Amino acid sequence: MAIKAVLFDLDDTLLWDDRSVKEAFETVCKEAERKFGVHAGALEEAVRKEARELYESYETFPFTKMIGINPFEALWGNFAEGEQEEFRKLNVLAPTYRREAWIRGLKQLGVEDAESGSELAELFHQTRRKLPYVYEETYRVLDNLKRKYKLLLLTNGSPDLQKEKLAMVPLMAPYFDHIMISGEFGEGKPAESIFRHAVKLLGIEPDEGLMVGDKLTTDILGSNRIGMKNAWINRHGMKRTDDIVPAYEISHLEELYAIIDSLS
């Protein structure tokens, strides 16, 4: 059937989240290098490692994995919204988690200074908020598709964090007929339920939609499960196995035009 709607993932599909996180780390780690003489790159690697391990040790980890909140989002995001009790727990844990990740990262490099670790944690918390990036073609593609198709944003994450990301780029949200955030829905991609709800909101059949996203394990797997066509945006030439197979693979969002034309 002809395509009537296009569903987009947010992070690293429309928003260049990886760049935002990387630049925030670089800014904070260079400040640490200036103050303590540690190597900025080594500190970033150490903090990333400590953050992952600490994040996975919390009782909230299964929930955050299901909803789709990664360790580096928890280094700066807020978690006051969302109906589930796990968000309350995460909101309480977050300040300690942020401090501990940086304190432990510094300690790995021989700097035992809890106060400075806390300062770096706060600097990262504030710096990431100043670094929103949108891919150069994002608005151009949304503008072109909006003329002919319904658009839905389907993003994993906590409600307040994803809303804050959208508030940083105020031109984006108005393009969408619907915005679905997993933390509001109660279940994240690749669950069939969130995709079926998206289809219901759009008033289409699954084969009348096209899901576009950068993650095989969420965007592509979930849309495959309900029989929706999909396009995996692989900007970095990643290799994949045949465990999860996208209908289409692209490296730039403007490649969607030809795909949609062929389906119509």
C-alpha cells in the first residue's frame, strides 16, 4: 500500500545527540586537564566506563533500559515527570550518580578529590544543555515530507528529558502531528504496543507507515514486528548481521524521497 505517514526516531536520527554528548565531555575534560593535569581523553574514557557500570548497578536499570534512557542522558537529564514510580527513584538517584561517575573517573587517573568531581559533574550537567545539534538536512526533509504525509515522532526516553531536547530546537516539534515519548506511554521501542499505538494515532494500517531510525534493536526491530516498512539510517557505515534486517538502509535522510516514491 502507498505510504501515508512517516515515523521518525529523535536521537541520532533528527537530533545529533552523540555530538552533543561528545562535545560536553570534551569541554568538561579539558577543564579537568587544565586543573589537574590529567589527560582529557583518558578522563572521558574513565568517566564513561564508570558511568555505565554505576548506572547498571541501580535497581532502576531494567526500567531505564526498557524505556530507553542511556547512562549519559542520566548524567544531565531530569526525571521528575512520568507516572511510573521508577522515575521518582531515578530522580532521587541522579544527583549522586552524576557526582560518583566523575569522582570515580578522576580516581582512576589518580585524582582523589570528591569536591572537584562534584564540580565537574555540575559542569557537565549545565554544558550539555547548551549544545543542541540538528543534522543539516533535518528541517529540509521534514519540510518536504510534511506537505504530503502525516508525521509522527516516536522517541524512547523520559518525558521531561525528551521535551527539554525538543525545547532546545523549537522549530522541530511543530512538524509533527503526534509526538510519542516512551516514558509517557509506559513502554519503549521495540515493544509492539508502542508501535501499534502510533499507528492508531495516525489512523493508518502498519503497511501504510515508514519508520525511520538509527537503531536496529529498537526502531527497526519494533517496526518489523508489526509489519511496518522501515529505513535504517546508518550514518557511520556500521556493519550489521542478519539478526535484524531493515527494509532499507540509508546514510542521509534525503535518501528517503526515492524510497517513499517507490512505495507510492
